[in-house]
Amino acid sequence: MFIEVSWLGRGGQGAVTASRLLARALAKEGMWAQAIVFFGAERRGAPVFAYNRISDKPIKYHHFVYKADVMVVFEQTLLDLTDGYKRLKDDAMIIINYAGDITKSRLRMNTYKIAKVDATSIVLDLGLLVAGIPVINTAMVGAFARAMGMPSIDSIVTAILETWPGKIGELNAEAAKRAYNETEIIKK
Amino acid sequence: MSKSEEHLLLPISHPTKGAGGKTGTWRVFKPVIIEEKCIKCMMCWMYCPDAAIEVSSRQEVPRVNYDYCKGCLICYEVCPVKAIRKEREV
Amino acid sequence: MAIYDVITGNDAAAWGARLSKVEVIAAYPITPQTTIVEKLAEWVEKGELNAKFIAVESEHSAMAAVIGASAAGVRAFTATSSQGLLYMIEMVSWAVGARTPVVMAIVNRALGPPWNIWSEHTDALMTRDTGWIQFWAANNQEVMDSIIQAYRVAEDKKVLLPAMVMLGGFVLSHTAMPVKIHDQNKVDQYLSPYEPPHYVLNPKISEAFAYGNILFPWDYAKVRLSIEKAMRNAVDVIKRAAKEFHEIFGIWHGDLIKEVNTDDAEIVIFALGAVAEQAEATLEVLRRNGIKVGVAKIRVFRPFPKEEIAKIADKASHVIVIDRDISFGWDGILAGEVKATLHEYKVDTPVTTKIMGIGGDDILPEHIEKAVKEVIKK
Amino acid sequence: MPKTILDELIEAGEYLLPGHTACPGCGSVIALRHVLKALGKDTILVIPASCSSVYQAIYPKVSINVMIYNVAFASAAAVASGISQALERKGFEDVNVVVWGGDGGLIDIGAASVSGAAERNENIFVICYDNEAYMNTGIQRSGSTPPGARTTTTPIGKIVGFKKPMAYIMLMHGVPYVATANVAYPTDLYEKVKKAKSIKGFKFIHIFTPCPPGWRFDDSKTIEVARLAVETGYWILWQAEYRHGRIHFELSPPSRPYLDASKRKPIEEFLKFQGRFSKITEESVKKLREWIEYQWSIAKRFLDMSAQK
């Protein structure tokens, strides 16, 4: 098994942390996962890339992901803004934070497998905001688990609680669980 | 140094009197303390840059250690009672 | 029991220092090194690490302070990158003559201008001639383990020289991957507390002495020669340190070199750090295509493993050296060392040199494959 | 008979051993003798490149009988910080870690590390012997060279710049103890170092130490020149402690009369002995007079601040 994941978010939304959480949760299940970050001159709101490389044996590659098997998109404008489609393999899966009817989105529904979750509503409901920005990263990790069938939501919850002990951890764990339950997988 | 210590030759120096040699040879003039005039105020001792004027208590007349006195004559200048005279050496 | 975690290279470096029970840390922030010392500062403040953290005003002072601390008899640590390393370089060189076995992590980053925060090896390679032992880590586990090994080697009474551990900026420093965090008792078994056998700057312990006052040329030459002897002693000490590390922790990163598929290789790639591991990853694909390639990961750049390199190159029909660095007007820096070594050992295997990945430009498997295929066409 | 400071100085013994290699009449070594008497055996001198890295003599011997660590020019206060922290970590808190350097090493190139150590309130002494130029490399101007002084890099006399008021600068860091001293007043110096020794934290002492070859005067005149610096008001002797948000500043006895400008000798008395000022222009003398006034106006302000309840 060898899966490459791209996270496409905005500065402040926690894409980097999401990729690290995912790697940590996968490691708990004996998987080998890298979490890679491209640091540029990020500012809050600007597009941010993070990546995962996942395998069942140690990975020795040390470069960025250019053609992802899975792309987690924090909002659809980012796909247009960053030429996101060019960074996808032909049969890739897009996991997207989207409110409302996905068929009305600009997504190329016929080309890619799509998984959809309204993460923004979940975190607004839970009051998960940092500096006024809804932080949807943990919810999107939950969505990833549902869409990809790995890791288990339990491993994700454990990884979250290890990262933020206490109230913040519990809220984030709740966000991940709700997203896990609410993610819809739309076949092409 | 044994073979096994050759990798550890350290630039360490040990405190030694006369580390710079007999600096008394630098002199042109030498200070001479006139015992009978000395009031044991210790000014000469106090201001000697070379620690070349020796005394072990206030009851003594200081002695010049000519091995190391460089002949700067600060002592001659600071003596309040002119109890030090200078003598040409070279 | 060892804890198995997914951490960045910088966290791994901090863990290496923590498990080595460093007693004084002095550091100045610089991207991409900063999170190493942030982590250590956090542990010190929380009381998880019983050490003094000196938040100095410059890298020059960071190295100065760790030299002072080490001279006074404690295990000291610092970390830097790029411009910071260059700003510190006077004291980097000083640490060698001072015979202070400090360990420093260097997160390799390109030099400005223009500003560039990404990976390149030129910074650390510019310290090549200072007399530091240089470890180049290829992954985060090796970062942590090399720091522990570095203290063991640096403090060995046959060596007593400072050691640096390199990790690629972002490529390792900010990339999280699984790392086995060792059990403290096992590390304690491997690495005894620092007891300087040569001198301790403490009037309560030692008689008064002066370290480093002026010394005439004939004596100076002897003192510098003793550094060269210590560096040569380091070869065996590094091998033993790696071997015992393997015995205790079951992990083998190689000693001065780690050879991968070199036995039957027609083409051998030499490289440093994560670049070498990237080449290792590419091997699989090439071998599947019937191309017999091997990789020699140069893990220790000083002392330079000349004999090992000559042997490996002698067996192969072609050598490729990949440098993520450049010596302007010459070639890659590692390439120069390899070529000189082969000349010294009268090995006439042809050498192709490739400079790639400058300023963080990504080194992709296809770049390495292309380099190999070019050699085959020749 | 009660013990006097003089008895104490005699009993303290000598840590500066005769046969060192300082120039005849060197002001710096006179100061070092008394500093070491006050500090005693449990002392580590951290010495940056300076005259004292040379006058301690040549390997394998040394003329100073306390522990010495020679370090690179700009690094002294940082090295001392590392030593001090290491000793504290090991439980040796009663060792004096002392930077002993010149104006070049501590006021110019090493000023950042001195300032950094002060800001962190490291438990160290920084003692600067000020001979007002880079003497070790052959008399080049420093940030501490006064206006009008000739050096090899100010061949017609320093025109650009004043004299960096390092002790005031250190005082503004809010460190526990700052003092100025002068080789002509060794008991004052001795008492200041002893006082500093009783204080934990960062201590800065700035000592005026004439240099016969560098300032071009007769070897025997070191003390006279140094004393004239005080009597003309050019060098002000004071000490200050910073405690709980307040500076306790006091003029030292030798300088007290000169708070009254009319009591000061004319600056020409100080200048005339020294070859470095032999061609000083009237303009530079005026600048010096203004500079002296300015230094006193700062001292007065600190005195007023200390007097306020």
C-alpha cells in the first residue's frame, strides 16, 4: 500500500496540524506515515499545503507530493486558486468541506471520487474558533477516516487527546467524531 | 607525554613567578628605597604594576624585587616623602 | 518501554538532547531550527528537563556560552541554521581548540541573499575544516540517535572534540514521521554522565591554570596536530559507538557510512543525509528495471571515511556523487572529497557529479533516475 | 590597632605574579592586582583578546594565579554566562566568574554580549579596564577614545564621535551593581569589587587605566595622569545599585568635590601630560569640555533620582 495525500487549506485553518494528526493516528495502527509541510511565506488566509505519505512499511522518500491519491480541501475556491486539480491522480478522491448541495458546487464530480462534509457548521456549532476563524482541521481528519476507511476514529480521537489534553482536546475529538459520522461519500 | 595522550596536548599554562622571564632586565633606571626616610605608607607597594615591591606587613620597609622591577618609577613618583631615588643602570 | 511516536526532525533533535540529559542549552532562534530550542525551553520551564536554558542575544553568544558551560564541566547543547551558523563560526572554530565536546544540531538551510529558508547543505559544509565531527542524519530516527551517539563520541577520552548533527531543513526538520523514543534507562546505559577527563574550569575542583594564552608557532603546531590525532581516533570510536548503539537499541544507521545494495552494484551513488535516503528510495524502482545501483550514505563527513569510500568505489564501474551544495568555481563539496579520495587510493572508477536541490528545490526520484540513466548511456 | 584596608590588601597576597609581560607603568595591571585581591582564589577570569591576553605571559607559563579562560574577542560575556550557569547547575555558586577585558572587547566588538548578559542578569562580573583605544593591536581608536586623541587610525586626533558612556549604558540595563573606578584610587576600586562580590547578579565595573605608550607619557606618570582625570572632572567615580525599580547612585569620595564645576582643574592639566593630545585643536578641547559637562549632568540627574523619596 502506498497512498499520497494533499491537504489544501488556508493559513490559520490548521492543515499542517491535520496532516500530523493523521500520521500520528495511523502510526497507532502500525502504519508508517509521513506528514510533510511546505512552509513558504504563509499569512493567515493564504493557501497552505501539507501532505501525507502512507504505507505499511517505512518510507524513505523525502519530497513533496505532486500527484495525490487523496486531496483534503478546506474550501472549494482553494482548488481553483492553486490549480488543485493538476495535483491529483486521475482516480483521486477529493474530501471537501462543503455546505449544502454538492451537485451545485464547481467540483468536477464526474472525474473524481468525492466525499463531502459540512465541517464549518460542525465547528461553529461546537464553538471551535481561533482568532475568529473556524478551525476545521480535526473535523477534516474525521472525514478522512470515514472516506478512506482508515485509521479508525478511535485512533484519531486518541491522537487528538494526546495533542491537546483537556477541554480543547475534547471539543476537537467531538468535531472529528461528528464529521466522521456526517461525511457523505458520493460515487462518480 | 605518552603515546595515548598525544591527541590531547592542551594549551594549558600554569601560574609561575617570572613567567615572562626576568623582567628586571628591561630597566634603564632603578628605584632605590631609602630606608631611613621611609614612612611605611606603602604607596610604592600599592601602585607597583609589577608586584615587584614586596612587603608582608605594615611594620616593614618595602623591598624592591630587582629580578622583576621594570623600572617604570611609578614608586618614585608616588612616594610622598621622596624616600625613593632613581639610579641609572645602563 | 520505548514510545513510538510521529514527530518532526526538530522534535527528534530535541529528544536527542533531552535523552542525553544535557545540562546547559544556549540558543538563538532561526528558521528552520527554532522549534528545536522552543521544545527544549518548554521542557526546561515545565521541569521535565533539568537544565539551564540561556536565551542568548546571538548565535555567536550561543556557541560562546556552550563552550563556557562545557569547559566548566557540563554537557551542553545548541542548534542553529544557515546565517546563524555563519554568524557563530568564529566560536564554532573556537570550540575545537577549547576541546569542548559540545553537540550542535544544524538544520541545513540555504544562504542569502536572496532570502531562502529551505534546505541546502552548503551551510554546514562551510564548517568542514574547523575540526568538528560531522554526522549527517537521513531520517528523524537517525537525527535523535545521532545526537545521542554524538555525545558518546565527542566526550570519549580518545576524542574530546565537538560534534554536529545535520538534518535537512523542512525535509526532515518539519516533516513528521515515526520515531522510536528510547527508554531513558537504556540511554543512560549507553551514555554515561559527562565527566571531563582533560580539564574542568572550576577553582573548587582544579588548581589555577590558564587555558589558551599565547603560544609560539612551534608549540601551536603540536597542539593543532593533537586535534588531528583526536579526529583520527574518532574513526574507531564512531564505529564502536554505532555498534554498541545497535546492540542496545537494535537500530543500525551505519557507522561512518551506510551501504545499501553496494555489493553487486555497478553504479554507486554517494550522498549526504536525507538526499542519500531519497536515492535509496529510488533504488527500488531502478533495480526493478534491472539497473544495478547501490547507495553509500555518507553518515560521517568528518572524519571523512576515505578508506570505505575507496573500497566501495573500487567495486563499482561508475560513481555518482549528489551534492545539495556547491563550492562556486569548483563543484559539489562532497564530489571534491570523493574525487580526491579515489585519487589518493588509486581507484580509477569514473565519477559523475550532480548538484541538485539547491535552496530547497525538490529532489525527485526522477532526477536521480535521470542521473543514473545518463551514466548508463555513457 | 584596627585593621585598615591597607592591611587587608597586604594580607590578601598577590595573584598577579611578578615577571608578567605588561609594559612598564601599565595602568591595567595595577588595577588587576587590586581586583584580584578583592576577588580571591575562587575566581575564573574570562579574558577576551586584549592586552591582558598578552601580558599574562606565554605558554606554558602564566603570570596570574587564578583560573583564566582566554576567549575570542566578542564572546567574553557570553562565555562567562555559560560558565556561571554551568557552575550553578553543578551547585558551585560561590565562584566569581569575571570578564576582564579592555574597551575594545567590552565596549565595542563585545558590547552585544555584555548587554545580553546584563539583560539576563547573569551572575557574573564584567570588569572593563579602559585605556581608551585598541592598545594590543598598536593604538587604534575605539569607541572609548576621547575627542582630540591621536591614535594610529585618528592620526590628527579623533574628530568623529565622543567617548561611549558604557557605565551609564550598563546602569540603564537595571543591573544590580555598576561602578566606575580609577587606578589612582586602588582602595576605592578594592572596596567596589568587594561590594560587587556580595551581590548576586550582573556587576559592571569600568576602570580608568592610563597606558603610557598608547597615550605617550612617561612610564612613571600613570598615577598622576589617572588622578588628573578625576580632578579635572573628566572621569567621574561613582557606584550605583539597582533595587526594586530604583537606582541608588552615589558619587565616590574622590569625585565628590568636583560636582561643583568650579573646583575642577582645567582639562588642559590632564591633556598636557599626554603626547596623544599634543596637537589637539581648540575645537576638540571645547568638545571635551562640553562632553565633561554632559557626563556630570547625567550624574546629577542620577543623584537627584536617588535623593527622591
